[in-house]
Amino acid sequence: MPESAERVSENSPTYREFTRLYDLARQLRPTGFDRWNRELYETSGRGGFDQDTGAIGIHQPLLREELTRHPTATPRRQARALATVLNRVTQGD
């Protein structure tokens, strides 16, 4: 069964936080080429980097509940969300 995906609004705090972290990770590890097309999706599955379109998908609970600047009740999940962003950066190189 393919995973479902819904595009995240560029005006949302979730999108802005993802973009902030994505850009920070690219500054720390510059590659000269960024294939992300600036489309972000919350997915029902693991998500990933779409090599054909350049879109990025992240599992909905991680994206909506754990990808935040503020401390959460589940620091391990927050760390996992950050690790997912870093992973998507390297997939887009």
C-alpha cells in the first residue's frame, strides 16, 4: 500500500522550522547543489526524498509533533525528527 502525503503550507510554523533546520544543515555541510524543490509533505509512511521531483516527505507525527524549537516531553523523538531532517539534506545532495 503506497503512503499518502499532504503538502505542508509554506506559511506554517512546521514548514518554517523544517526550512530553518534544512538551511542550517546545508550551511554546515555545503555541497554546491541543492535538489530540494521546496515542497514539503507530511506522509503516512517514512517519507523520503523524491529523486524525480525534488520533494521531501516526513512521517506526519515526527513532522507535526516533534519538529519544534521548543523542548518536548519526548526528547528522543525530537532528536529523531532532527535526524530525519539531516537525513533528507544528505538525500538531496
